[in-house]
Amino acid sequence: MTKDKSILINNIYHMLSYAFQTLNQGNYDDLAVESFDEMYDLLAAILAKGIGIQLKQGFYREYINRQEELPVMRGKINMSGTIKNRLAHELLLTCDFDELSENNLLNQILKTTVMLLLKNAKVKAEYKDDLKKKMLFFSNVDMLEPTSIRWSAIRFQRNNQTYRMLVSICQLIIEGMLITTDSGGYRLASFVDEQRMCRLYEKFILEYYIRHYPMLSVNASQIPWDVEDGFRTMLPVMQSDIHLQKDNTVLIIDAKYYSHTTQSQFDNHTLHSNNMYQIFTYVKNRDYAFKEQEHKVSGMLLYAKTEELIQPDNVYQMHGNQITVRTLDLNLPFADIAKQLDDIAEAHFGVKKVS
């Protein structure tokens, strides 16, 4: 295993641990120091550990409606079915009833994902063996067609919150988290849908600042349009990725994960135009909201660094606001990644990290 690959997989674990606070619990400590050869090994290990913890806490169960032919009444009698039984000279009641069952969507997603990992040649035998042991408890749980899962429709509530991280890991696996090589080197995992990797990247940066910079107000807030008459009907929502604020100093970060950080035409490399228009709009509308108060609003496009020769590293002064475009190198040891984020906070707010 190359050093770059080891660093990469370790950093993915760190990103996941910020995005999903559950991974910071003591139960997962051994995974944080384990060396993984493949990304799927890491994900399989997290899933095996998480399912084991869930089994100790107990399966999430839901009431599901069932219909059965029974010698005694249970729930409600289904008259049409019971009449058919009588006509067939069967002394059975057709009953409709609700039963508390582990055969629900969340457990079905877990089983479906594990079965996919068991078929994956990249997953080591030791992780497969662990997952097989866990599946002994899923004999009453059905499989799903992976492409039919509507991830956006899944809702978590108080009694199934512990599944949130596990289902998110399942989504990463099912939707195709792959390690790819380019010119013999490893680069950050890419998704079939780039936006899904971007969401993990955004979540990691947001949670990093929330955890280590309590002196800042850190959120992913909406920015209101500055309109003179207050009429905002049909205007699109301006949703920032990361909004950092201390007193009247604001930094809006748009985190971008692309396979190419610039666009090119006739060997002329430029920034993605929509990205620049977006951050400029965010900054100016946030700036206008302060009215006559003394303030400072800045913006930043923070791209995940790629292997391209040309990488953006620019600072622009636009109509009284600073807009920076830079990259975050995720192939460095995690301490160096953290320093890159710390340098941003110190440069804009003059604050130090809290461990």
C-alpha cells in the first residue's frame, strides 16, 4: 500500500468522523488507528462495528400490517377472506393485524448493503467474516433492489436516530464510492454523482469549525436578498455552505468538490463562472444587510485540490469585499489539512483553534 493511499483513506475516516459525531464515541476508537488497504475495507469495518453496537441496543422495529389465516381471532377479521375459508370448509379466520417487526426499511438497507459488500472482491476476508456473523441476526429482514431506495424520503425520529450514521454509510457504499487512480497516484474518492462527495466535503468543513471554533458563530445559514421594497416572492433561496461570523466580521465559504477545479477553453483556464457569480451574490447581499454599521464581509471558494497542474490561488477585491479562491489539499496528513483550515480562521478573525 502506498503512503498516499494510506493518507487518503485515513483522511476519509476523519471527514466521516466530523460529519457523523457517532464515530467519535469510544466504541469506534480502534478504527481510527487501524490501517486500511481499500476504502471498502474502511466502510465495511465501520458498518460491522455500527451494526454490532445497534444489535446490542436492540433492532429498530416498526408496526407492519399483516394478513394471516388463523384458528383464533387476532386484530380485525377480514370478512371476505373468512367467507372464502368457510366456503372451502376451512375453519380459519382471515385476520388483519399490526405486528412489531424488524423487517423495515432501515434494516433492509443495512442488509442490502452488507450483501453487496460480501460480493465485493475488494473487501478483505476478515471484514466479510465479521459482517457474515452480523447477518445471522437479519434472517427475518428482506433485501431491497439498491437502485429503488429513495434516500431523500427516509425520515429519522427519536427512536431510530442511532441508524442515521449507518444509513449514511450505506448510501456512500451503494451509490458508488470508488478509489480511482490517475497517472499512478491516488486521489480523493469520487462519486458517480460528484455532488454527493461535495456534501461530505461541505459537512466536514462545517463541523470542523463548529467543534474547534466556539468563539465563532458557525452555521449554514440562508442569506436574505437585499430588496428595497421587501418583496422577495419567487427569488431563489441563497443557502450558504459555511457561514462564519464574529461580531460584525463575516466569512462565507462555498466548499466545492470537482474533478476539475477550473474550466478551460483554448488552453485558457478560468474559474467556474457560476461559482464566482454565486459567492459574489452571497457576499454582496450579506454585506448590504449591515446597512450603516461598521462591518467586514468576505467570501471564499474552497475547492478540494485535484492533480491538475493549474490550481486556483487568488485574492480579489470586489466593490469593497474580499473574495478568495483557494484549494484544500486532502492528500496531506490530517494535521496539515487541519492547519489549512486553522489558517483561514486566523487570517479572517484572528482567533486560535480550541482542541
